[in-house]
Amino acid sequence: MIHEFQPPPPPAPPADHRRSGRRRAARWLLPCALILLAATASPQPPAQDREWPVPDWLFEGFLSVQTMEGSGLRRGLRTVETPDNIALRLQPSVADRLDSAGLRFVVLNGIGGMGLPHEMERVEANKPLAAALKARGIRRLLYVQTIGTIFYEPFFDAVPGSEDWIQVNVDGVPWTYYDQWFRYIPCINNPEFIDYIRGVLQTAVRELDLDGVFTDNYGYYSYSCYCDHCKAAFRAYLNARYPDAEARQARFETAASFDHVVPPPFRTLGARTMHTLINEEHQILDPVSQEWVRFRCERLGEVTRLLNEAIKEVNPDAVWFINYLYGGIPGLNLPVFHGSWAPDVYPHADLISAEASNYPRMENGVAQGRMMVMKIAKRFRVPLSTVNFRALEDLTRISLAEAMAFNTAQVDLVGDIWHAGDLPQWMRDYHAFYREHQPLTAGADTVADTAVLHSFETLAYTYLYPQESLVLAEQSLFQGGITYNVIFDDDLDHLDNFRSLFLPNVLAMSRERAEQIADWVKRGGSLVVTEDTAILNQFMHPWRAEWLKARKTHLLGELLGIDWPESGLVTQQVGAGRVAVIGRIERPWGEVRPITPTEHGLADVAMVQSRESHLPWDYAEHWPTGPAIPLFMRAPALANNHDQIIEAVHYVLDGQRTVRVETDKPVIPEVTRNANGTFVHLMNWEEREPVANFRVSVRTPGPVESVQLLSPDAGTPDTMLAAEYRDGRTEFVVPRIECYNLVILK
């Protein structure tokens, strides 16, 4: 029997926390759809409790613009014409141009981190334009630099005593914003700083009568902070989680108090060890470092709540819009890099920016896009705003189409406020299409074939090996037409909500959780699992081994009675359930050398790939004072065993996937449902090459009343489609798709 220490849960939130969890009600009710809903229900994970619901107006959908021209003098971004460019963008007549273009959402240039007394003139300069925008019903947000950075010279001058508000590294040196030495990083564990920022937000909302605030650079921009506030807060956190000597001894190998614990320095990303037998150069194995990573994530979530609270106290219908760094892409260890984890932050935000995410296009046979980060946001019923810094003529229809299919609402930042009047007609058509049909499709959940787990311990204590598996697996599901939801650790308490569960190389898992999954499978659950899932416990400890004698144990294999493969696909009936095990997700850039013990009982963990240009990793870094961190931005190609991944899901679903699209062209489906009906979204990722006369098959419990095709594309007329019902599926032929079709099943 394998035993491990289970830490006590973090303290419960105060009893006076308000919990509404309100969801938007569908505006239209079509009784004929209710039978379809009841018979094919595939519930989303339960919505995480929110103190404030996302304001209803945000779900109407928006093309937005931003006043992107700022002074930029310290950053080398100023030209001789900059003052004139700023003045042009502040003219009240700009509101007329936006109104005629159908743009109803503006981010105004505002507070950049120089101290509020030095920035009120810029805030005041927005007032005439803000009033003109409001008169035309255009939503107004202000850019406010909150926790990201400060320009320390003017900030210290404006706010006496703020010299102690900054983050410092182990050597006492302030963290800076990359190579901009004049921008320091404030510390969110300093209560005086948080009180100051709350005041800044409330002042901005009141002064300009705003509909919300956009905040940039939302994260720590450091790996660690050695200020007194961080030390004290971290020690208090540890005392709350491990209050007695027995708990401390089990977790930290000593019953000593936490009075002398300090944050880890993170001079390197972690240990290079043979002990875990995973193909990962850097791993966070020290328990204090693990707890520090979790502490930072939870604190950022609490700060997000406090700042949203400040805004809502002034205007309960205002939006808290945050630039969540890198859009939350799953190929970057954000818990270490920026102290951010979606389940801690998203429930306290209203809108997420995907500034650094992946622009949609076909590349090397891969449908690139932002669907992965949209699915993360959708888990929390929060819209994700796409961001465009390209020229308008370079934008493509698929950039708006994917939001209609995968996003909670269409919110697309399309460029600078001054150039907004030049929107192409197709963009206006797509936006009008969304707004026309939004009352019908509002709040529709994904009809998911599988739920893909994003595990904190696995993704927060490693950097590359499981991240590669996750991104490649999701790309295969997406491109193979397998509908899926993203879930997080707490969602595993609701396994019966899922048609199947997909565990993509989830290295770290508690025994309790593994037993829960195994019991669910034996009762009839369907499981796809890959590679080294559950070979370590939640603290990254191998289940069985002696010191310097590595031994790999597949705990789920033992619990389910499966002989775990090193490669290939193994399928097996287990009790009333089905299991598919993929031994390895094969990297398209070449395999790594398997880790095997040497004659000394050690293991060589070096990866055999060189850092050549054809390999998919980039590096992100808190330059110049922190180590570089691997960044797996996107899949450069499909996994070599892409078909095997799809086959595994087919097996556990007994062939009954939600939707099939019979064409070899890159037409990718998504299926959503609400009380009004079932919606099949079809997207042609090669929009310049229309596809005609292809068959679509959708899993339904019986014949449907009607099948209607709608499209914003001029060359695809709206039409009713003939449908046949056979073997539990409704089938129809789509006569044509240019870029995006919406098929409604009633």
C-alpha cells in the first residue's frame, strides 16, 4: 500500500463573502429544443462562485479599439508628431467616427504608473471624448497600470513613503520591467500599495464615469520577493496550511516553526534530478519552493478580487478587464513565471485579454488559433478578448469566426482608435451577425466529448515535458473534430458530468484522486490517459523507489489493472468503463531519449534535441535578473500519432462522438447548446478556398424538427437543410462554406 501525507486545506473564506453565482438566462425559449437537451445532456463543470457576476452588457459582443498612441518618451516610442497624434485621438468628434463604424467599446489611454498626482492631467484630458462616447452609447474603459510596473522616479515623488512598496530579489535589488531600469515592480503583499491602487481605480471610474477598467501587465514580473511583507505573508500562509508539528514534519522533514523561512531565490528554475524519472530538465521538488508558487497564485487571486471589489463599489455594472499574461497559454509555466493560475484569477475578473496568444491561420497543416485560451476562459464563464496589432487589411475572417464558436462572447480588439473608421465590410458583417443571433446562442455550453485536465501540480512544478503533451493533445482534439472542455483539479469532484476524461501526461496526482478516478471508471466512466500520468504524487515524489535507485510506478495502471505501454495505444474494458492508454504523444520535432538508470543507479535526464531553429521552444524571461523559462507557444505540427489520439477518444466513447465532418479540408466543428437549441459551428481555416457539399453528422436522441444554416459570408446564403435520422445521429449536407457557418438544430 502506498501512503502519503495529505496537507490540511487552506483556511475557508470569511463567512460574509457574498456568493451569487448568477448565470445569464436564455432570452428565447424554444420548447422543441428541450427534449433534445434532456436526452443529450453533457453538463459543463459547475460555475465557480463569483462575488459579482460578469455584467450582462458584455455578452452583447463588441469590436473594440484602444487609444494606443501614448507619450512613450522613456521607452523610446516617441516621435516629433506624438503630441499631435495624441490630441487627434482625444477629439470628441472621434465618437462620431466610432459610432458610424459600429464600434461600441473603447479603451482610453490613462494611468501608466507614474503616480496619480502626475497623471490626473492625462485623465482629465479624456473627459470631453468620454462624454461624447457616452452620449452615443459607446462603452468606455480606461487603461490603468495597476500591479504591473511603476516609473519609480515620478511615482516616489508623487506618493511619499512608496519606496518600500517595490519587489526586491534575494540580493535586495529591485526587480525591473525587462531592460527598462526605470520601471520597478510593486509588491502586491504590501497592503499600503493595494489600498493605493484601489483608490486609483475608484478615482478613475468616478472621474470619467467609466464602464470599466483595463489593466496591463497583470502578474508579478518576478520569481520571488524578499521584502518584509512577503516574508511575513508567506510564513502566515504556511502556518495556516501546516499548523501542527506532525503536518510540518511530514511536509518539510522538520517540525520547526516557519519563523526563519524566506522565499526561495529562484536563481535557477529548479533541480535537475534523476529521481522522478521524467524527461524534464528543471523540476520544482523543494517543498518550500512548491508552497511559494502556490502562495503567490492564491495571493494574486485575492488581489484580483480586492481590485474588482473597488471598481464594483463605484459602479456595480463596470467591467474589470485584465491582460492575463500570455493569454493563459498552457505551454508556459505561468504559476512560476508570473504567479498566476486561472482558477485563482478568472473568477474575479470580467474580461481577459489574450494579447500574446496565437493569431489564427493554417501553418504546416496545423490550424493555429486562440481556441485553447478561449476554452480556459469559458470554463469560468468569462469572455476572452482577442487583440490585434496588425493592419486591418491583414485581418482574416477566421479571427472573428473562432470567437463565435469557442468564446463566451465575441470581444475583439481590432486596432487603434484613430483608424477604426476603416473597418472592412466583412468585419462589420461578422459583428452584425453575432449581435443579431446572440439572443439565440447566449450562454450556450460546449457539448463536450471529453474534459481535458489542466493540473496545478503538474504544470506548476515542471516546465516543458507535460506542457508539450498538453498542447499537442488539445491541438489533435481540436483539429480532429473532438469537442472538449478544459477542466481544473477541483472539477474532478464532478466526474459524472463528463462523457470522458482526458489526462494528458498529468505527472503529479494524489493517491486519493487516482483512486477516485479509478472507481469512476469501474462504475462506467471513460478515460483517456497518456504517458507518465500519475507516476508521482502531488508533491512530485515517486511512489516506489530507494534513494538513487529510480523506479517508475504507474499508479493508475495498478488501480485499473492495466499493463502500461511505453508506446502505442492500449484499450481495455475495466469494470463497466473503458480506458485508452497512449504510451507516448510522439513529438513531431523528434523524440527525446528515454530516461533509463545507469550502472550507478543514476539517470541521465539530458534531452537529446539541440536548440535548433526547427524546434518549437521559445524562452521568456524576467530579464535581466531572472532565469529564462521555456515557452511552448503553439504546436508546430500535429503529433506524429495524431490519429492514435483520435482513436483513443473514439474507443472510450464507443464511436459515439458528438459531431463528424466528412471532408479532408480543414473544416473544424464546435457544438454548443442552450435552452434554445443545439448549434453546430463550422469554421473553414482555409477561408480563401470554399468547401462545397460535405456531410455532417450530429449525435441526437431522435429526429430534429428542423436544420437551418446561417452565415455572415456573402457567398453562403441562409437556407433550410434536409436532414436524415439514423442510428442515433442527425445527418445533413452543407452546400457551401466560405469561412463560418452556424447550423441550428431545433
